[in-house]
Amino acid sequence: MHTLLALLFALFLAPTAPRDDFALREAWIGKLHVGPFEAVMQFRVEADAAGATRAFFDSLSEQRTDFVAQWRIEGEQLCFDVEEVGAHYRGTLDATRAHAEGTFEQGGRELPLALDRSAKVYEPVYKWETRAQRPKAPFPYASEEVRFRNERDGLELAGTLTLPAGEGRHPAVVLISGSGQQDRDETLMEHKPFLVIADYLGRHGIAVLRYDDRGSFASGGDFGPATTADFAHDASAAVDFLQRDARIDPARIALCGHSEGGLVAPLVAVERTDLAGIVLLAGPGISCADIVREQSVSIPRSEGAGPAELQLQQAVLGAVVEAVQGARDGSDLTAAIQSAVAEAVAKLPEAERALASESAEAFRGQLTGFTTPWFRYFVKHDPLAVLRRVHCPVLALAGSKDVQVYPPARNLAGIASALAEGGNSDHETRELPGLNHMFQRCSRGSISEILALPETFDPAALEVLEHWLSGHLRAPAR
């Protein structure tokens, strides 16, 4: 479960490629702080030989670049507008006119952002191209760009299908990403875990279908109003697509969901009886409301937050959860959340109340995220009730240092208990020591260290995943 605050800078449309007859004139670069995240934002101004200019926006930490922007300087105001993703920047230039202090606004959320002018574009220290686990040719499998329809919701999804070498019908896995708008590789902080998984499974004889989330990148539909239940429709459509492919064995298809994908896979499994199994990578095994409550402390604590901040985070997000759970359909959820949070903060000691006052503006920027259909559904969702109805084979894996679906041992125990209560005897849960939410070997498990970690997906975890899938997708004896 990527932290909910990550949604604050999610981008919504595929970028437009720039033309080659323009050259960089200047870049405006800054770091946007969203909870434990530090996102590098860049606005590029380019000019051609005739002096005509154009601008682009890059969210570099998210690897989403080349969004067309409009820019202008009006007196002391530096302005950028990125209509493709609904983002706007307004900053006040200092005397040097090379530094601006201002606000980045997107989706009704406003966050402070300082920008510095540079003659060069930002050069990241860590790049996917240099990662040790980046798949390298020659590949013993074929890779195809595919499109398939979710007829139930009337949208088309785009993805990549990797097919092992050899004749005959292959076993296959559908990869389901975590929360927030994800591409088919589940790209995060210069890592592409789904690409690494697809490569590993392809080398072991298993086909893999991975796809862009609805309304994201090359996929159609609208991401904004979608809930976890809607994403289950997309995953089920992916299974239908594979079953129609003559190169895939329709009786040997499994789902593998990471984080929120670990909520999606069981929803699909209770609706259909033709799955060979599901894998939950860091999937929740406690109520989603409890996930938010636990995250409110585990994530900032991993980033070094002190006692006052932890107590404030716990009180605020606890109040948000209670307000959303108790809200009636059609009621003013924003007002209910504001009232619940104000009441919770008023009960805190003086130090925590002072800290709340300092962060009040940032909280107001987050309110929109707490009132979305996705968050309403998520907070009220009980994964255990669904798991009790899952009767296909299940593998659940979690890293011992996961701070996002926390605590990992409790979540795994909840998954095992719910499956057993439902009469499912073919299930396995494993806690993998030293791994974080992304299944990287890590120090603290914090989100901020993901970028610097050399590993994209632990090789031992890949081996466990492949071994279980190969065993459960084995061709029947003839």
C-alpha cells in the first residue's frame, strides 16, 4: 500500500514528446515535500533559433516527464500551468530573479515549493538505466504490446504480455499494482519491480501480463472516481483476455497483486472459479481502517519523527478514519473530517497542538484525497471478509520491515486465519526477513530510502514467488 500521501503528486495523462528544434534555455528545479516523500519537480523552458519559447513539466522522482506547460513572468511572479495534469505553480522571485518561493497546486491541494533557476536540467543520482536488476538482452521470451477491453465498465487497457519460448500453451500470471496511478512496470523512485518480476518469470516459463492502471499512461478510462472494486473489474478483464489467447493455457492463470493489488486479487477470486491461484505481495490482512491507523505511526517513525509528531499523526488520521466510516452517503465529508480532526487536536497536549497549527495548511491540502471515492471505499473495506470466501490456492508474502502494510506479521496471520476459517487448506504465508514494502533488502523500511537502495526486488523473494507459481501452474499429467 503506497502511502496515501503519495497520491498528492500523482500525474494523470501520458506526456507529449518534445520536438528536436528547440534547446534548453533554463530549468527551474525544486523539491516538493509530501509527508516522508521528497519529489524533485522541474519546469524546463526551451527556445528555438527564432526566439520562440515553450515549457515542459517533469516530475522526476516519479519518472513522469515532458508534460506541456504554459509559462510566464509577470513582474515578480513566476507562473507555470500544466493543464494536462491540472497542476499550477505561482512563485515570487527574489532580487536575483533566480530563486522563487511559491506554491504548487494540483487537484485542490496546495504545497509550498521553492524553485531555483539552472542552466542545466536536473541530473538524478540514481537512474533505472544503471540499476543492477534492470533486465538485459538477449531475452528468452517474446514481448508484445497489447490492448484489451473491460466490457463491464466500457474501457480499454494497455499493457505488455511476455511469452516464454517454446510451443504449446503457457501458464500465465496477471500482475496487479498498488495504490495510486501506476504504470505497467509499477515504476517508483527509479525502480521497476513489475518489469523485474516479468523478466524473472519469463525466464522460468511463465507468461506475464502487466498493464497501465485505468486512466493512466496508455490505458483508457477515468482513474479519478475509481475504487478498489473497479480495479478488480480491470484485473478480471485481463484474465478474460489471456483466456482468449491460444498461446495461454486458460486453466493455468494466476493473479499476483502487490499492496492494494493484494486487495484486488481476492475480490476477483471470489467472483470467478477458474483461477489457478493468487499471490498477495504485501497484501492487507487486517481491516483497511486499521492499515491507515497503523501507517499513521509506522511511516513517520521510520523517517525519524519524534513523539509529538507521531502522536499528532495518530490522532489526526484516526479522526479522519472515524469521520469517513461514520459519514452517510451524500453528506458533507469535508466538514465532517475537519470537525473530527479539530476535536481530536483539541484533546492533545500543548506541544502537539502547536505542531498541528504549524501543519494546518498542509492538512487542508490533503483533504481532497480523504474525500475521494477510493478512500471512502478503502476505509470501509474488510479484506478478511473477502478472504474467507477465497477457495483457490493462495500465497501471501510480506517483508519483515514493511512499514506501509504494518505490522507485517499481524497482516500475514490475519490472511492465514481468514483463509482457514473459510475452509481453504491450500494457502501459505511467509514473512521474508529484512525486506521492505517493495521487497527490497533495506535498513529501516522507510519510504525515503527506496530511491537509494540498489536492489529492485530481492532475488530470494523472486525465487519463492516463482517456485510457488511453478508448482501451482504445473501442467497436468497426460
